Amino acid sequence: MTSAALPEPLPEPARAELRLETVMGALSDPLRLDIIRKLLLESPESDRSCGWFGIDRPKSTLTHHFKALREAGVTRQRQYGLERRSQVRTDDLNARFPGLLDLVAEWTPPTR
């Protein structure tokens, strides 16, 4: 799909409005951190639907987490019919907080 054919993003903060404490707050949740790591490592150029992540949680829980990431400015979401897809706002986050996404991608989660 070309960028001209992409649906408009859902409401999100502008690049200049991104705040480190808000971004870090969103990333402080282990599930949200896992979501961002998976996007960075496995799908940096594509947006992905909730189902792609394979997370076994209620839809309402996932909706909450994806909304928190979008409202913090970590992800961009677009609506494709009934499906919302998310992508990390790599350019915006790297411009505002250089190195942050590298740290997230390189972080190794503890074994559970």
C-alpha cells in the first residue's frame, strides 16, 4: 500500500509534544515494552494488527495497552476497516530522544 493510500493516523501527540516522562511511563508496563520490542525487532517498517502479536489477553485489555502507547506518542495507529494497526513512531522518537529505541530493542527481558 502506498503512503498516499494509507488511512489517516488516529489522534496522537505531535513530535514536539512528546514528553520523556510520558513515553517512559508507557514503556514501564512489561506488556507494552514487549509490544514495542516485538515491533522494533520483527516489523520495523510495517504496521501490525493486535492479533499479529499473539498475546493471550482479553481484547479490552489489549485495547487499553495499545491506546496508552498511542496517546504517549510511542506508536502510530491507523484504522483499516474494523482493524487497528500499530507502528512505532521511530523517526519522531529518535528525533526527540536519541538512543531510547536502541535501548528498548537491545534490552533483554528477564526469564519468567
